[in-house]
Amino acid sequence: MTGIKINPYIENIFGRWFKNIITLLLIIILTIVLIFSLINKWIDKELSLQIGFLILGAILGAWISNGKE
């Protein structure tokens, strides 16, 4: 990792889960959409489930691709 060195423990946590800032933003946006749809009920149940699986897939994809540039 290049750039400013920070606490290795914090760097390990954030580096492992949020290596790519785009992935982090995608997960945040999809989570907000899912919560908003479940609260307001203007997206039906099946679509909410699909969005939930999409979020899960994004998290798993980011976790599996950890360390692979």
C-alpha cells in the first residue's frame, strides 16, 4: 500500500473490506435504497429481496476479490 502510513490494525480492517472506494459507495447506496424501500413499502417485496441479494453479492464479491489486484 502506498501513501500515508496509518495504524496497521485500522489499515488492515479498512483495507480488507473497503479496498475499493467504488465498491464501498455501491454498498452504501444499495443499502440505503433497500432500507428506504422496506420502510416506505413503495417497492414490492420481491424487488426488495432482489436488491438485498444484490447487496449480499456485492459484499461477497468484494470479500472474495480481496488481495487480487
